Amino acid sequence: MASEINLLRQKNARLMVENTEFKAKYNVKNVKRDSENAELKAKVIKLE
């Protein structure tokens, strides 16, 4: 029983790391997209 709990804790720790890595990657993509959107909006304002 205790070994099963330890295995589940280890799996949970691995999944938490994976989730953190995914969130970091996703956040970088959002920041890049937001930056590109701001640049495009500025260009549109210039053209108007």
C-alpha cells in the first residue's frame, strides 16, 4: 500500500513538471502572438 502511494506521488510529481513546462511553452507563444498583434495594430493605425 505504501509503495503504491509512493508510486502515485512520483507520477504526480512528473505530471506536475510536465504541466509546468507546457504552461511555460504556451505562455511564450501567447506573449509572441500578443506582441505581433500590437505591431500589426500599430501599422494599421499608421495606414488609416
